[in-house]
Amino acid sequence: MNSAQSSMALFAFLIIVISIWWISTTLKEGRKAVEEIKEEDRRP
């Protein structure tokens, strides 16, 4: 692999890692929001 290929591979790896982190964070926030909505529905 030459330097251009290795830098492209590193760049792709970084994008994948950031995407996975962003998706997991979004899902956690979504679950919190759903729990809050359920708790509000239970209140009289």
C-alpha cells in the first residue's frame, strides 16, 4: 500500500468509528426521550 492508500484507509476507518459513535449516542438519547414520555403519560 502506498501512502495515499493508507491515508485513505485511515480516513475511512475514522469515518466509520465516528459514525458508530454518533449512531449509538443518538439511540441512547432516543431511549431516554421515550422513557421520559412514558413517565409523563403515567402521571395523572
